[in-house]
Amino acid sequence: MDSESSRSVDDAVSRLKDVPGGLLPILHAIQDDLGYVPQESVPVIAKALNLSRAEVHGVVSFYHHFRTAKPGRHVLQVCRAEACQSMGADKLAAHVRERLGIDFHETTADGNLTLEPVYCLGNCACAPSVMLDGEPQGRMTAERLEALIASVGAAR
């Protein structure tokens, strides 16, 4: 773990280790700061909270929200929940995977865009929905998705 990541982990652990149920707040703080939870942080967190490494790893791997690898400069999340599926999200997901040449949990070769599934953006009335860099977008079509991808510089 590089020194910036180590400082971020140490800061989150020292600020939040005494909070009841502090594991999730610590993991969120690290991911908010670094964009992911480095594997090397697991033993540090486990020791501070008197948990096993397996317990910490289990929480990180259980929740789809947490990443264990550094994401691309931009993160595109495609909603995979039922409302979005019923409105065509499966076709949209297939389109974006083919368009970018990557699958979910992967990053384009240029490091520009990471594609992730998300299991409800709370935007069901505007399905299908995606979220780009934390900004939800509803009533998504393949054409609108192309424009969104182009807006962050993804090459065709």
C-alpha cells in the first residue's frame, strides 16, 4: 500500500474505530477517499477492531458497493434491479458491455471508465437508470448512453 493509501486507512481507522459498528463507516470512509478498499488495509482494520481478517474480508466482499481494485477515472453503474430490468436494462447492459469491450467490474484498457452493476438507484419511476460518477440518469436509452460515455472521453 502506498503512503497516501496508508494515511487514508490509518486516518479512517483512528477516527472511527470506537464508533459502535465501526467496520462499515471505516470501509465507506476509505472507499470515499481512495475510490476502493485496498486488500492491504484488511489486516489493519481487523487489528484495530479486534476482528479476524476473514470477518473484514467477508464484509468487503459481501457488499457490491465496495471495490478492492482502483477504479477508472470515471465509474458507470448500470441498475440491475427489477424495475430497470422490466424497462430494458438488460439490453442496455449488453449494449454498454459490447460498446466498451469490458464486462461488469472491469475497467477500459485506457483506465478511463469502470463499469459496475448496481442493485437499485432509487430511481425506479425513471427506469432504466444508470449513474455516472455519482450522478443518476433516468430513462436511459442506448443513444443517451452513447452521449454520456462520449461526455467522459470514452473512445469509440
